[in-house]
Amino acid sequence: MQIANSQKETEKINWYQVLLISLGLFGYPVVSFIPGLLNTTESQWFSIPFRALYLLLSIIVIIKFKVVKANGRNIAIGLIILFWVMYFIRLSYDSLFNADIIVTPLSTYWLFGLGVCFIPMLAFRAVINYKTGVMALTISYILCVIVNILGLFQNIGNTDEFSEVRAQGNDFLNPISYGLVGGSLAILSLVLFMRNRKAGLSAILFLLPLPLGLWTLVISLSRGPIIDFLVMLILLFYNSLKSAYSKILSLIAVTFLLISLVISFDLPVFNNITKVLQSTGGSSNESDEIRLQLMKGGWDQFIHNPIAGDLIEERTMHTYPHNLVIEALMACGLVAGLIHVTTIIKSCIQTNSLLKSQTTSWVAVLFGMQLLSSMFAGGLYADNAFWYLLVLTNTLYFQQKLAKEKRLSLIRKAQI
């Protein structure tokens, strides 16, 4: 323990990685509000420079900093990269031979797949020290607060409409993404509260934005983010209940959460939440019908072409099937699909391990929310937050594992 503490004291914050993590997770939601603030509809004036600068930042991190090495045991990273190789082979084939039947511009697949997902994803393999992780959490929390405040000003005057209409953050931040940011703020508030509980009453300050995050979650009327938030909230508290003291603090946090929900009772939209949750899978829910049709279409394409896959997009609606596993099978076939499933299973095991540590629990809960969301709304080439958190989870897991092995080795040597 003394060795670990001395290492933390000599560490310096790596601001490249802080920006890589925080902007990768919450940078675009902030940028999406800029066109509205400047009264322009040209979002690409801001989103394209942001994407380009973020890609540059990723390349700098890849070149400048060493990656986590796990002595050949980190099979998951190899599988992730292999999957992307197979995906790019499919994309190359479709670009050459199926361009006439693909509706989404192929340039979009290449730019997002390669420049927004794959290359930046590799930067998340770099070793992350303790102080950098703490600062990344802090900046991510601040960005979440900013997005939720901007969304509040955008939507505060239209709450009557949200009894029937899902709210989005702005013209470029859809209800699902907006709801996820709200859920993320609520979760990060709780994580920071638990991390800083020894600071006394000042720890309560981290809970102040929690009602705002819940308000965003409620008015977005997106079942996915609401369910994702509740599932990860349960897992977070389950892993935090290690002592009577922790149980008491957890009860305080849950009480604060319930009070925040009660505050939301007066919103016209609140009474519709139950209906929204109950409508999942119902025949009257047009959104669910479309998703089911997309998933069925993607599955049928896989069944007809199980070995090599069929096409980069679903043939009837010409978009992704809104399920990462079905899309992997549809586009790349059985082998790639099994590779993708294997990496997801491994990531769930790693997430469970990270949840047990206060240092890494915030990454675990954010990845858990993103994974659940991606199973019903994500696309392989566009779900960059999923890929970032997938690799970040892997990196932190093996850092913890190797650090533990090093400590045990030093203890054994000291005892000899």
C-alpha cells in the first residue's frame, strides 16, 4: 500500500488523456448546442472541426504514450481489433460491389467507422494513472452538468408538450442521447458523492446536480436510458454496500434520489413515464415496431448469408438494425458475430470487477449504461462512446490486474 501511495504522489495529470476521455464521452453533446446558441442551423461548422481535432488528439495519444500490456493475456483487445478488420473488409467489399444498393453515403461509414470510432478507440489503450483518472471523472462530470443545464434552458418552457412528445436536447441531440446524458449526470453525481463521503457535508455538493440529471432523464421519455440508469444504479449500490457505514451513506443517497423523483411528480410529463415503460414491445408503439422490423430484417439477412454476412446495412429500411450483435452477424457473418459476442461477455466480466473499486466504478457504470443502450439503439460504425468505453474498461481492468500482481510479487520478495 505504501508503494501504491508513493506512486500516486509522484504522478502527474496527463491532460491529453483527460481530454481524450471526457471529450470522447461528452464533448459532442456540448458542441451540439453551439449552433442553437449562435442562431445557426449549420451544425457541421462545429461538429466537423470538433471531430477533426479529437482525431488529432487521439493520434497524439497513440504515438506519445505507451499502451497497457498484459503479457499476451489480453485476448479481448486482439478480438476487438480483429472484428474491426473484418468489418472494414465488409465495408471495402460493399464499397466496390454494392455501392448502388446502399443508401447511407459510404463516406459516412468510412469517416465514422475509421475516424470517429476505430482510430480514437486505440488511444484508450494508453496507461492511465490515478490522478489522470480522477481528473477525467471531474471534467466528464462538469461537461455533463453543462449539457444538462443547456438542455434545461432549451426545454424548460415546453414541459406541457412532453406529456406526449419525447424531448431532445436540441436539433442535433436526439432523445436517447439526451436521456443518456441525464442518466450519466445522475450516476456521476452519486459516484462522486460516494468517493468523497469522508469529506463530510461538502460531499453533498456533488449531489446537487442529481435532480437536474433525473429531470433530463424524465423529459426525454426514452425507456432505454431510464432502464439503463435503474439497472446500473442497482449494481452500483450493490457493490458499494461493504460495511454498515457504507449502507447508511447509500441510504442517504437513495433518499436524496427519491426526493429528486418526488420533485418531478409535478411535471406534466411524469405521469406519462409509466405508460412509456409499459408500452415497450407493444403493438401501439411505432418506435418499437420499427426496431423489431430492423432487427428481424438484419437477422434474416444473416440467416440467408451466415458465413460471410450480407450487407453493411439492413436492406428494407437502409440503416443499422439497432442491435450491435445482430448488425455484426448481418454484416460480417457468424465468425465476426461470435467474436463480437465474446468481447461483450468479457467486457461484462471486467465491468463487474471495476464496479468493486471506487477508482474505476464510474467507467463501469457508464459502460454498462452504454452497452445496454447499444443493444437497442446502437450502430457499429456510429456508436463511438460504446467503443471508447469498451476499450477503456479493458485497459483499466488489466491495469488493476497487473498492479495487484506486482504488489503480491513485492510482498513475496519482502518476506523471503
